Amino acid sequence: MSMLTEFKDFAMRGNVVDMAVGIVIGGAFGKIVSSFVADVLMPPIGLLMGGMDFSNLAVTLKAASEGAEGVMLKYGVFVQTVVDFLIVAFAIFMVVKAMNSLKKKEEAAPAAPPAPSKEEVLLTEIRDALRSR
């Protein structure tokens, strides 16, 4: 089996394709959450805190000088990133929780009763034949 054929078999497995779809959707979901936090959630919080813009919050460690940029500790962007993470983590938690509850329901479903053995079928036929006489 050639390496190309092996790679094709690997790449076309259901799990790999599902994982790729999940990664793409996860990336898009992350962008949506980042936009939600930066554009929808943080502005009202900043307004409640006196018109503060979190993305501009920083501590200057070294001021800019001629020909050199300043060194800043941008903790406001970090705060936004932490809020992004918390929202994404909560959303993933809710999805996993829903999947686990569905699995529990599937496991709790009673199994179908086993089919009767050949002896039981034969005895049932004999009983029914005797009843019909």
C-alpha cells in the first residue's frame, strides 16, 4: 500500500473529517465570541465603570523614546481575552453536558428482550398444537 493511499484512507475516516469540521466551526465560534465580548459586552461594562475602554488599559513600563517604541503591559486586552475564554468554556461545558445527558438517556433505555431459544419455540408450538386438538 502506497503512502498516498494510506494518507487518503486516514484523511477520509469519519473521525478525522468530523474533527476537521469541529475545528473550523470552533474557530468561527471563537471569532463570534471575541466580537461579542469586544463590541457588545465590554462597552456597556466600560460605560458603567465611568466610560472606560478596556482595550486601551495599559501600564507603561518604558516610555517611548526617539527611535524606540514604548514598552506597555496591556492588561485591558488580557481582561477581554479572559472574558472570551470564560464564555467559550461555558458554551463548551453546556454542549458536553447536553451530550452526556443524551448518552445517559440512551444507556437507560431498556434493552429488547432476548429472542426465545429453539427449545422454547418448539415447546410453544407443541403447546399450541395440543390446545387446538
